[in-house]
Amino acid sequence: MTIQCDIAIIGGGIAGYTAAIRAAQAGKKVIIVEKEKLGGTCLHKGCIPSKALLRSAEVFATLRKAESFGVQVEGTISVDFPKVQQRKSDTVETLYKGLQYLMRKHGITVMQGNGRVIGPSIFSPKSGSVAVELPDGEMATIVPAQLIIATGSRPRTLPGLEPAAGQIMSSDEALEMDQLPKSMLIVGGGVIGVEWASMLIDFGIEVTLVESAARLLPGEDVDASAELTKQLRRRGVRILTGIQLKLDTYTFNDGQAAISADTADGPVLLTADRLLVSIGRQGNVEGIGLENTDVRVEKGVIKVNAYFQTNEPHIYAIGDVNGGLQLAHAAAHEGIVAVDHILGGKEQATDHSRVPRAIYSKPEIASIGLTEDEASKQGHAIKVGKVPFQAIGKAHVLGEPEGFAKVIVDTKTNDLLGVHIIGPHATDLLSEASLAMLLNATPWEVGQVIHPHPTLSEVLGEAMLALDGKSLAF
């Protein structure tokens, strides 16, 4: 079976299906090839299921402190983890059905199977055709005018600490736990590690979080990192930074994982019921036929230009597989940029400095642009406005008055360089800063926005005013 189309997309995650929808809206015939389930990592193994678990943990933690709100909860408060998992699965399934509807609405063909790029053939004088092994073992060939690779990524592993049933997990296996352990050792203090640490401590699990760098979230602003570390420790998470694991010392005996590590204070033995390795993700570049093309792969990622075009002009690569920002919304935007480039449009290339970042720990962290250290290292003369949530009435109403909003500005141009928020609903608050940076708004202009009171959004306006010492709340 041979099928021709305008655009074929290998990978049906958020990058792939977003690109497909944009292309279909332009009247193009689109085929998505997905070996597992439409929606990819974000819907099935990442963003959505993890946030569903985080929400259940948040509700449990809130109930445990209900008395502080004047609410009496009778009886024992406990977690029914199978029901937590069922709610997570129901949420994913609802969104999955909605995504399938979108494919039908836009006339997009979704083929389940393993897609592999093949070289020039009698059907196409250029590489980029796709051989698809279907679930029943039959083969199909897709001959597109343009090809988009959106195969995503998978969790990185450590030698000697590969996933093992009942012992070691990546985030993939952790999402499918049938019961909560009594204790967890998390290796890696990046985004995934801190989210899981925050979730598990809310579920009442003993958590140890270790990071080889000098601090948690080394890519985020140092003040936000310090605030998160302080709050996680206050909630009971044991945090060790600047630590080097001795991978060859790992053992699992009598239901306990153990591994030795070197710290600044000397060697330690770390133990827990389960071990979660969260050291980042790596692109899925293997087994998709790239050797049949001239597409360049360097350091495990596909090399692309500003429009996500490979060195074969009719082949594009979007999302985690190209080594850019490993964020779902960044991947979706890359799909839009790539399709617009295929269509000959004028969509601007992605400016990574204007891609917002969101971390769903408690407290949440949301940021866009440069950190204070990055701005200084790039030679900017800067000034910083910083207002704590302690100054915001709504934060006290919610019982979450910790954290802050921080704004970094170039003193010569008055350009916004970075915005960093840590505190309640930070991820929901950041879009105002994203819009301000897109429109090249000045801090004064954002400060003049009338923010409704009492709302958490006031913190950003106050931080903008604080740059010139004019905050009215702090």
C-alpha cells in the first residue's frame, strides 16, 4: 500500500499533532505516524498525568491542614492510591478522546505503526518517504512532499541504575506505581525531580533528593532555587547537593535500595524503598531511518535551522528530538513555525528567550527570559525589582504567603530581560510577563496595568513598580 500526501509527520505527540492541525487548516493532506498512542509523552507519560497526581497530593496536603482554615475534618484522612491513579487515567482518557476528535475534525489521518524514513524510490526521487510497519505486520509506504520528524524523547538512564521492577524507576514507571512506597530516593534535582519530591512529600512519603550540581534547578534563577530549597526542606524533604553517587555500590536487599555517595561532608549511604532517576531526557533519533538521509545528528539530537529545517530542505525536526527547549508548549510552537515555513509564510523563528518555563512543584516556579546571573554575564547593566507574596493580600487569604516575583531590566534600554515568579499559581501568572516581552512593553507600562484586588496578579505589577522604588505594597 502506497499513500501520497502533502506532509507526513513521524510522531503524534504535541509537536506532531499541533503541526498536523496547522497544516490541515491550510488545506494540506496530512498523515501522522505514531507507534504508540496519539498525544505522545505529554499526554500519556508527562505533563498531564504528573499534574493529575500533583493535584491529588495537593488536595491531601490541604485536608491535613484544614484546621488552620477553621475547617474540622472528622475521621482519618488517607490516600486511596488506586483511586488517585484511576482519576489520573480518566483525565488522560478524556483528553485523549478530545484529541482524536480534533484529528477527525481536521481530516488528519493517523496511522499506528513504526515509521522509518527510507531513501529515494521509484515513487520519490528524494529521501523522505516513510515505511510504516502496521500492528498486523503489514507494511505501508507514505510518499510526502514534506516530512516532519517529531519523535520526542525518553528518560535518560544512569549506567547501573537502569529501571528495574520494584526497585529503580524513571518518571515513566513512577507514573504507573500501583502503591506508594514509604520512602523514595530521587536522583536529579531538575524540573522532574523537584516536582516528584514536592508531590511525594505531600502524599506523606519520606523523600531524599540528591543533585550533583551545587543547587537545585541550576538552570533557573538562583533566588528562586534558594526559595524552593528552603520551602522543600521546611516541608520535610532531605536535600543533598554537590553530591556524587558511586553507581557501582547500588544494592537492593530486603526491599531496600542503597547506594553510597560522596558529599562535601564525607561519604554517606543513601537508602530508600524505591529509587527514581530523573536526570533529563534524550531524543529519540534511533530506529527511524535517519541513516537513509543526509540529516545531521550531533550529540544525540537532529541539527536544524531557525525554522526547524534539517540540511535536507524537505525534512524538518521539531520538539525534543532537535535538542531545543524540552517543553511541551515550545514543541507545539515549533510545529507551527515549521509548517508556516513549509507553506511559505512569515511566522517568525522561535526566540527561545521568550519561551516561558513552568515548574509545578509547591511552590510553583514560572520564568521567562534571562536569570540575573545570565543577564550580568551577557554584559547587561541591570536593575532588579522584587516583591514578596507577603505583600499580597490574596496570598494570605490562600494561606500561601511565601515566595516572590522578581523582574530584571536593562538599565540602558529599559527592556525586560527576565521575570521570575515563585509562589502560589506562579505558572498561571506568568502569561502577563510573556505578553509584555512579546510586545516589548516597558516595566512602567506593565506597572500601569490596573490589576484587580485582591488577586495574586498584583505581585507582578508591584514588582515592576519596585524597579524604581515605587511599589505601593512593599
